[in-house]
Amino acid sequence: MSVYGYHRVSTKEQHLDRGEYEIRTFCENNNMVLDDLFLDKLTGKTFDRPEFMVLKRIARKGDCVLFTEIDRIGRNKKGILEELRFFKEKGVRVMILELPTTLTDYSPMDDSLAGMLMETVNNMLIEMAASLAHAEMMKREKRQREGIEAKKRRGDWEDYGRPHA
């Protein structure tokens, strides 16, 4: 079994160290050997990120993938759920550090009903967290549109966008 971590930030100006630290610390505190850590500096709107694609390609049945937060997987609810389904169908365990119920392996439980209940709780929490990530993206886009429209109304449109070389 291999253990992989993945963390993403949205822009090249942002730093990956917070997520990298959280994943490494979690592994150390839980006696897990981190085989590799995949890091991207790209928006969560797309799932076609170089390091994420490598992670998806190399993760095998029995492996474990750690994410710090669900919105590090992506910002689109449908896409997040599809990616999680991809890992599940591959037999890869996903642990999301912000969702404590995902950190416990319930598969060895003797009581199959308890295991099913915990899987249901995990799925509900993941669905809710994915919805919140998606809603946050939608709010940010709305604020950006409103800001652009306000800038146009004020007549400040000339300095919008990247500076001209």
C-alpha cells in the first residue's frame, strides 16, 4: 500500500507550504509513510491539472490518497464527486483531513450495518462539503462580475486586466 498526498492552490503567487505541512504532519502523527506528495498551482475549476493527473494514473487498489480539504480536489461539486467515485472504483482510499470521519477505516468492522452507516455519514459530509466548495466558487464569480460592472459604471474600465507591456 502506498500513501500519497495532494494539495492545490489556485494561483502561482500562492504558497503550497500550508497544505504540504498538514499532510506531512498527519502522516508523521499517524505512523504513515508518505510515498509521494503531488502539488499543483492551478484553479480548482478544472480537474485537468498536471500533478493531479499523475496521481490518478499511479494510484492503485489498496493505496491511500490524502487531501487537506475537499475544495483542494476542486471547486465544482459534480466534478469533486466524480473524482471521488473514480478513486473509490479503483479501490483507492481517500482521506480528507478536514472531514474526520474519512480518517477512520471502517472496512474491518465486524458489524456490516455499522460500516454502512459510517459510509453513509461520510458520503453526506462529503456531499455537503462539496456543495459548500461549489457555492463559494459561485459567490466569488458573482462578486467578480459585480465588481467589473461597477468598474464599468464608474468609468474605471481602462485599467482593468493585466497591465499592458
